[in-house]
Amino acid sequence: MQTQIFKDIVITVFDSLRTHKLRSALTLLGVVIGTAVVVMVGSVLTGLSARVAAVSEKSAPNAIYFTKEEKIGPSFRRPSAEERQRKDLTYEDALAVAALDKPQAVSPQKIRGSYGPSANKASMTARGREAINPLILGVWENFPDIVSVSVERGRFFTYAERVNRVQVCVIGQGIASQLFEETDPVDQDVRIDGRVYRVVGVLTKASGEGVIGSDELDERIVYAPFETIAKQYPEIEGVAIVVRAPSGKVDEVIEQVTTTLRIRRNVPSGAENNFGANRAEQVFEVVQQIIVALAALVVPIALAGLLVGGVGVMNIMLVSVTERSPEIGIRRALGARRRDVLAQFLIEAATLTGFGGLIGIALGFLFALALQFIVNFPAAVPLWAILAGFLTSTSVGLIAGMWPAVRASRLDPVVAIRGE
């Protein structure tokens, strides 16, 4: 008996939705948009997270940067006053670290230029053109073995060129395009702050998978022999020490190098390090934290957008109760209980919003596929976005339909039949 009543209610609900197609469609619109936004946001955040993980894995996850500050590269905070006052790491420190047995490879690094916008920019020109904000890195010839550096044309410089302080360089694709356009830069001359360097190699174009500006950084980077840069810029005293650890031995390498540097820098026992040991993936871990925080901020806002659809559902259901008063009165007169009428309108509201949720989820999937195939972005719809979108849309329907359903169930059968 109860099963038959439920079937009758469901049939009545779908008959009502079919009868008022336009009204139902307009009611669905807010729910569809709200659910689609939730799924789209979820797919973009998941894609960002996947890209960060891929770039982290690709960008030498076993590389460690030892600097006098706690953070490296495009830092997320300015060094503290105490960090700025620390004495610099030196070339001799790098030689001592290179002599250790645990690191797989070691290179000092001297920087001329800025990771971000700065008034202290290096000048790099060729053929009457000037490169935009080049970042000059003086390193050893083994640097490509430490981090992911790939040369597309030409070669990296050699040990002999480094120890003889030969003025050669390897440039990024962005620098090559700015200075030479379509001409092959290999074996061409450039001027770095007035000194003539010969281009021996051009880096592979940035993959487009970078984050936090790393692609732009790859495009404007210039590698040159450490000793050559040290000779040209004696005023740059600071040195970073870049270390590659064998797989699975990062902590051992950090411990050995840290002990060596503490001894060389006369750090008292029990005192904090006066230098930083920064793993390459730390930057990406910060980005992952930003993505999580972004999700915590954006997703609730997107879900709140479904409330707009809920208001529309409530309005339409109230109108439906008024229009269908005679139908409700007849059902009550034929023996339908209040809870049957209540269930009918609740199911109708939940069905309406649930169907809208499914359409929104489908649109979200189409959006993710478009990002994958059109812009090669690894968007993927996460399960949590599907569940959040569908459950929220259905819940909105139940909540929004509650008052109209209660109002319908309380109608006096005689008054309802007269349509009053």
C-alpha cells in the first residue's frame, strides 16, 4: 500500500514537471549554474594540484639549496633583518661541501639580476636589442645534473671553459627570441653589462606546465661559468650552494652538509643554524597550501550561489501550491493524508533541483574536457566536487520546498477545492 502511494506521488510529480516545462527549466537555471560552478572550480583546483605535483617531480625533487636566508628563489616572504645580517656563504664553503661523500653533485651559484621586478637589473644586449630583465646565474658545468636544465640547441659550457674563465653563456628561449628573433643564437655574441659573451647553447622552451611564474623565469634565465661571473662581479659576495642528493637520501645529505656548514660558520652547539637548507619541492608545497586555502575560500562561495537557485525554487513551489489548490483539495478529499501531500511537494522540489544538479555536473565535465584538449591543462573533476554539487543542490531543493510543502499539506480540503 505504501509502495503504491509512493509510486502515485512520483508519477504526479513528473506529470507536474512535464506540464510546466518552461517554468521548470527557468527554475533549474539557477541550480544548474551553481552546481556547474562548483564542479568547474573543483576541476581547476584539481588540475592545478596535479600540475604542481608533476612539476615538482620533474624539477629535481632531490635538489637542496643552501643559502644564508631561509627561503630561496621567488620567495613568498621577505628575508628578516636577522637573515639579511648573516654572513654570506662562500665559494670555499661550496668546495668543502663538494668534497663530502654523500652529495651526488654540488655547484655554487652566484646571481646577477632579480627573480622578480627590481631596479637592480642586469643589462643584456645584442644586435641593438635589449633583453627584458635577464637573470644571470654563475654555476659549475655540472649544474644540469643537479636540476632540470635541458639544452635544445648547442651545448652547456665545459669544465675547461669554467676554470679558464671563458666568457660563454647558455640562454633561455625568451632571451633568444628577444635578441635574435628567428636567427640561431648559437655562436653569436651578446653583451652582459658591457662584457662580450659567446652563446654556446639555448635552453629548451618552457613546457607551459610551470607555476608561480617559473615558466617566465625559465625563459629569461642565462647560465655562465661561475668563475667568469665571479670575476666580472666581485661585488656580489653571496653564494648559494646547490646540492643534488641520491634518491632516498635527502635527509642524510642535508644532515651532513648542515654539520659541515655549522662547523665552518662557527655555530655554537645548541644554537639555530645561521643559514637555510631549502628543498626544491618546498616552493611547490607552499603552492599546494595556497591551492588548499583557495579551495576553502572559493568552494563555499560557489556553493552559496546555489542558495540563489533555492530562492527561485521556493518561489516557484509557492506559486505551484496556489495554482494546484483544487488538485490538493481533491486528493485530500479522496483520502490522501497530510504527509502524502507534504511528500509530494518535497519530492517535486528535490527532483527539480537534483536534475539541475546532474545537468550542472555534466557541464562541469564538459568544461574540464575542454581545458584538457584545448589548452592542455590537466583539469579533472574530483569526486568531492560531484558529491558536493549534487548533495547541495538536492538539499537546497528539500529546504526550499519545505515551506511550500507544509503550506500545501495544511490546506483545508473544502477551501482548496473551491480554489480559495
